[in-house]
Amino acid sequence: MSTSELKTITVIGSGLIGRSWAMVFISGGYQVKIYDNQPGQAAKAITEIRKQTEELEEAHMLRGDLSAAQQLALLSCYEDLAPALEGVFFVQECVFEQLEVKQSVFQEVERFVGKAVILSSSTSCLVPSSVFAKVQERSRCLVSHPVNPPYYVKLVELVPHPETVAAVMDAAHSLMTKVGQAPVLLRKEIDGFAVNRVQAAIIAESWRLVQDGVISVKDIDLVMSEGLGMRYAFIGPMETMHLNAPEGLEDYMRRYGEGIARLLRSFGPVPDFFGEPAKRVVKEMCELIPSDQQHLSARKERRDLLLMHLAKLKKDH
């Protein structure tokens, strides 16, 4: 049975990621059951989703072909797990990032669903073999790791458990594509997946450059936001290299490969993100952007608005 014939998804956890996943799935026309074992939290999530969805519609930025009212009619909330899992074909877990908690959630979920139901975790740093270690039917398990916020940043990493069958990965890929995400398939699990490994490399070298007095916090951010990020918003590093040499990627490496290798050898060890030198970096950041809650909240709202417009620009492009 194809994903187009299966219409109900359960989202476990009603926090930021859970709400975002629910909005993504209803935008694709799927019925979504939001489950949270904390009294009133799932209902509060629907209230927040209603507010965001109506605001997006008013701004002409609502995803999908359905109106806000039609999308919201697809939502329901639950505090009891059994009815929350009745009739679903896909479960997206979004509880906090603690291995024992996620393992316990999937053990409980497995009691109420058939063997064909796909079990997916939103974990950002726990490998599938750990998350699903206590699940009996591990062939239907995977990680669907979104980039925050998932509604605006459409990439999702699909990471298989070592026992996951190809049909499950294909079904997850089909679902994510149908709801407008941009899924990428990892062929095997690896610590940090792809996004976090690339991000960690950028963080490490940015931190080293600031900590070593080479560049300021403000200017290293400009290196990305006004430089590399402008390019990478539309084409990735592999395509960039391929287009930056007359004869493509192999030619690029003939021209620049030795220089890249030299730079990589000059990189220092993993930075100390917690010691005395790190405090100078943190101090500089806080002087640039105050860390009070009101200011940070305003910055996050601005970030989400920029991401929303970038998503529309990429779609039009």
C-alpha cells in the first residue's frame, strides 16, 4: 500500500519539533494525532499551531494546497497512547533528547501498533541502533532528523537502523517528498549523521579562528551569512567545486586539491568549548548580541521570518 493511501500519522511529543512536524504533515493533507502524556500539552500545541497556521495563511506563506481551516481540521490531540496510535501508518517521535526516554517510548508504542507501522525518531544525535535497541521489529525503524525549524528548513535526513529494510526507507522518502520536505538518504548510520558532522566542522574552525584572535565573532558570522551561505543556499559544496573549474570536479581537485589538503593539515585540535579561552569567545558573542530572553526571542522570530522567505525564494527559483 502506498503512502498516498495511508493518511494518519501520530506525532509523539508536542514541543517545538513535534508542532513543526504536525504542521508539515497536515500541509500535505495527512491526518495527524498529537500525543503528549503531560495533561493539556497536546491541546496547547494545537492552539499554537492554529495561531501559526492562520498567520502563515494571512501572509500567503502557508504550505500545501489546503486552506488553514482544512489543515487544522486534520489535527487531533491525545493524552492516552492507545487511541493516539489507532489506525496510523507512521509514528514520528519528538520527545526530548535522552536515550532512555526514547527507548521507553518506542517500547510502549510497539505494544499498540502492527508490524507494518513505520517507527521514526526525530533525534539529532543518537544513532538508530541505540534509539531502537529495545524494539522487537527493527526492520521498520529509522531516524527522520529535521533541521530546526522543519516548517521553513525543508531538509530531513533519513537514517536507517542496520536492520531497516529498503521498502521502509522508500516509504519514508515518499512521505517526506509528498509533504514538501527535501529528504536525503544516508546509506548507513554514523554519529552525527551528515548535517551535524558538516556543521561541527564549520563550528570547530570558526571557534578556532575567533579564539586564536584571527577574526571577530561578528566577522566570522559574516563569512557565512554574506559569503559561503549565500552560495550554499542554492548549490552545495560538491556542485560548487564542479562548477568552479572548466572541466568539473576532477579538474577542480587538480587545481586546488593540494591547497585544500595543506589547509586541512593546518587545522588545530578540537577546540575546548568550556575552558578559560572559550569564555572570551562567549563574552564577545554576548557583547554583540545580548543574551536576555526578550532579545533572543526577537532574534529567533527574525530568523524564522528570514528562513520562511528564503524557503519561498528557493521554491520560486
